[in-house]
Amino acid sequence: IWKVIATEGQTVAEGDVLLILEAMKMETEIRAAQAGTVRGIAVKSGDAVSVGDTLMTLA
């Protein structure tokens, strides 16, 4: 995880950038698939993640 942008309790719209992943020197924006409120953040900057890991919970 390169940078966590959203904060817990924040209301987000569909398409808002939630966090940025870095893999192989490329940065990828992770965007909200739907509008909602950030209920939990399971990662922090510098964390290594794998496919299938929960990064954030929206409700």
C-alpha cells in the first residue's frame, strides 16, 4: 500500500479514490465501486497485500 487516502467515517461517491497501491514501480488507484461510508480500514501505508485481502469496508 503506497497511500491510504480515505478516512474511517468518510462518505465517498462512486469512483472516488480510496487508496493507492504500488506494484512493480507502478501506482494503481483503487476507487470506490459504489457510494457509501468507510466503515473500516484494514491496511496502512507500507503494508504488503495479496489478491483477495480486505483493504477497506464500505457500507
